[in-house]
Amino acid sequence: MSPYRGEPRPKLLLTGAGGMLGGMFRQRMPALYDLHACDHAALDITDAAQVEALVERLQPRVIINCAAYARVDDCEKSRELALRVNGEGPGVLARAARKVGAVLVHISTDYVFDGCKDTPYVEDDATAPLSVYGLSKLRGEQAIAAGGLERFFIVRTSWLYGPGGGNFVETIIRLAKEREELRIVADQIGCPTYTRDLVLAVFRLLDTPRHRDIGQNGNPYGIYHFADAGQCSWFEFAEDIVGMLRHHESSLAVKRILPIRTEDYPLPATRPRWSVMSTEKYQRLTGAVVPHWRQSLQDYFEARFA
Ligand SMILES: NC(=O)c1ccc[n+]([C@@H]2O[C@H](COP(=O)([O-])OP(=O)(O)OC[C@H]3O[C@@H](n4cnc5c(N)ncnc54)[C@H](OP(=O)(O)O)[C@@H]3O)[C@@H](O)[C@H]2O)c1
């Protein structure tokens, strides 16, 4: 049942709407919302005057921020830009949201952790980013909390893939057609997440505050972890991608997939070795079941090759 029953259609401002996750939000937007989607050209989240003027004029009930400088390795050499977009931009949105009483949804990342744990990360585990990207995303979380906004959801997610973006699944699909041998890192463990599942999770969170009895103080807002269930290494993920691809493409070049160590594939940004996140808090709040990454990957392939 809609939490806004009997009220005018609530306006929803979507920022970063031209990106991979933004595209999935546009595709899966519930009819309940009156969507105002802004890509980078239409709205720069670091431009406080532009953000404030738009939010003031629109009076959205919800703001979902998908805007980010998300090229993890490029962030190492573009530190200032990363800190401005990922670190300050969310604060700009939070201040604007506070002025008009909107709920802010912001997407963050497992890269705020150092990956030294060996049990799933929970929301209040200590953060210790290893990269400029991770640091900038952590600053963004802190900027939201510092802005005095009470009604926000920060959703940390990991290893995203989906239509309309450069991502690991699409890279492996391309390489499997071009190369006989793929060498893939096997000592980083995480949770692949289909953008479709993250979008559904965000709307479940947004649906919750108005019609559920939640939490000891009745306040559902704050940080949540959401990733598809299960865990794997990039190597295992690649094996499954190629396995599923064989059902859809008969002429693949790839003959072997070899596991390698992180050291054998150096990249500018250091990644956490182990970044499995617990979704227990999300599940407790929403009562939802989180799909297994393997099932979601299969769904992605079926949709992609339909
Ligand atoms: N991809 C992953 O594996 C992953 C994992 C965990 C968390 N996340 C988080 O998920 C969110 C969505 O990521 P994504 O994969 O969809 O990234 P994406 O495809 O790169 O989308 C990000 C969008 O933000 C736009 N943007 C950049 N700077 C902006 C600014 N100053 N103002 C407004 N828009 C701006 C980009 O536009 P231009 O390209 O035109 O600059 C791009 O369209 C991000 O917060 C990211 O940190 C991603």
C-alpha cells in the first residue's frame, strides 16, 4: 500500500540520472512518484546555488542521489574533483533537502572499509578507506550527517552491474569474445549486486517510514548496507558470467579463466580484500528477502539477451 495514499503524487528528484544506476532508477520508478530526472548536464550537484534553486522551485518529497565521480582508479589522480563531487556534493543536496523537508537517499560504497574483517561488515563498523574514491565517498556520508538533515538513507552497496554502464559483467562479456585466456583476481571477495535489486531495495526503504512500526525510537533513517546475497571472488564471478554467456553466445574466444593474485594485476586504487556486507539491518526493517547474486546474474542475462 502506498505510504502517500490520498496525497498528491510526491515529486522525486533524481540526480546523476544519466549514469548506470540512475538509468535503472528511471526504468523502475514506481508510478506513485512524479519523477524529475536530472543528468549531469541538467544539474551539477556541486553547484549549491543551482541545487538550491531547483529544489526550492520543485519542492520534492524525495531526492535520490546517483551522481558521483565513480571511476575508482581515476580518482587517485583527480583527488580534488573526487572530493568535491563525492565528498561535498552530498552535503549540498542534504542542505537543500533539509530546507524543503525532503528525504534524501544517497548511494555509498563498501570501499569505505579496509577489508580487514572476515565477517560481514555491519553499518557501524569502523570505516578506513584505502583509496581516494573510498575516502571521498566517506566524506560524502559525513557531509550528509553534518548538515543536520534527519531524514536520510545512506545505502552502501558493492560490485554494481546493470544495463547502460561500464561494469565487470559487461567487461567480461566483451573479453570473452576477444581473448582465449582471461586472468582474473581471485583474492578479493565481495558481493556482486544487480542495479535492479538495489533500486527495489531503495523503494522498500522509502516505503517503510510511513506505515511500519520500526526501531526502538521509531526512526528508520540512517545508514544501510544492501548487496545481493552470497559472496564470491572476481574470479568466481567471471567464471559464472562466462558460464551463463555460453547459453546465449555460441562463438566465444575464451578457452581458459585463470585465477591470479591482486599483486599480479596492479591498479592505481587499492581495493578492500574482503568487503562482504551484512544486509540484516535492511532485512529487519523491510522484511524483504535479498536475492542471491547468482540468481540475479541469471535474471540480468535473460533480460539482456531477451
Ligand atoms: N559501480 C559500482 O560498482 C558501485 C559500487 C558501489 C557504489 N556505487 C555508487 O553508486 C552510485 C552510482 O554509480 P554508477 O555506477 O551508476 O556510476 P556512473 O554510471 O558513473 O554514474 C554517475 C553519474 O554521475 C554523474 N556525475 C558526475 N559528476 C556529477 C556532478 N558533479 N553532478 C551531477 N552529476 C554528476 C556522471 O555524469 P558524467 O559521466 O557525465 O560526469 C554519471 O552519469 C555512485 O554513488 C557510486 O559511488 C557504485
